[in-house]
Amino acid sequence: MSVFSNPRAIAVLALPLLAACSASVPKTPPMFMGESFDSDEIYSRRYPIEPARACEAGRRALLGQGYLVTLVTGESVEASKNFQPGAEDHTKLDVRVSCVPHGANHALVFVSAVQDRYTLKKSPTSASVGVGALGSVSLPIGSSDDSLVRVASQTVEDAEFYQRFFERVKAYLPLTERKPEPAAPRQQPSQDPPPAG
């Protein structure tokens, strides 16, 4: 009897082959395994000011660029901005700023942005029409119910984007009060006796 005519023998011979194939396929590591937690400071900056005032500067920086501020506290700011790169594409950028104390009269400002992409999904609308003995027949009509469907969501990792934000925050920080310069010493009147006449 041939081996190929026996289904059980074929299964036994195929198992090692399948195991070898599955072992040779490299597994893709999860994306979070690439997080190094290096101190590259892409998402944070230190400012010589109280956290509440640093967050206020962050709020003004976002408002100045057309963001809609949705939440403001003494320690955080949340804002969003909408973009439409195409007729049926929509992008929303959500920005969160957090301000925490860092030493005496200093603030550490963290910022992160999440980009959500949406696309337009068209759903044709149908209407039911009664047709005598046939009952109701569903016919498509010209209108459609359009809705935006989120197709992607990703944290922005562009260092230049955050650099521009931090530079804008710096521009909105209040000017530090300049120390008054010491006054010039006053001239003392001469103590010489008047010349004899």
C-alpha cells in the first residue's frame, strides 16, 4: 500500500513540514517594544516660571494657531484642530499640554498630539413603495446618509512639530522683570573754601 493513499500517513509526514515553516516565519515585535524612554526631550521643555503660567502660555500658543481649546486647568490644556486634506478625507489633531512643578519656580511642560484620520462613508438610502399584490418593494433613491468613519489614529512623533510648539510657548511667556540698574553716584559739592577776593 502506498504512503500517499493513506491519509493518516500523509498527516504524520506533513506535521514536521508545517512546524518548520511556522518556525522560519519571523514574528513582528509589538510597536511599543520600540519605546526607548531616552531623555531626548522631544515632548517636554523646562521653563523658569510657575506651572500655571506656563500652561497659560501653552493655551495662548494653541489659540494663536487656530486650535479650539476644550479644557483648561492650572495644570493642563486640551485643544483640537480640524483639517481636510481631501474632499472625502478629514483629519483631527488633538493636543494635550501638561505642566508640572520642576524645582523652585520652574515648570516642566509636556505636550503630546494625536492625529485621527476619518473618511467619508456613503450609505445609499432606500424607500419602500407599496405595489398591489406584491407588497412593498424597496427602491434606492438619490439621497444618501454620509458619515465620517475613523480609519486611523496615531500619536504624532515629529520632533519639529513639537519644537515649533515650544518656541511659540516661549514667545508667550511673560517678560521677566528687569532689575533696576544701580544709580550713578551723586556728585558731592566741593568743600574747598571760596577764593579770597
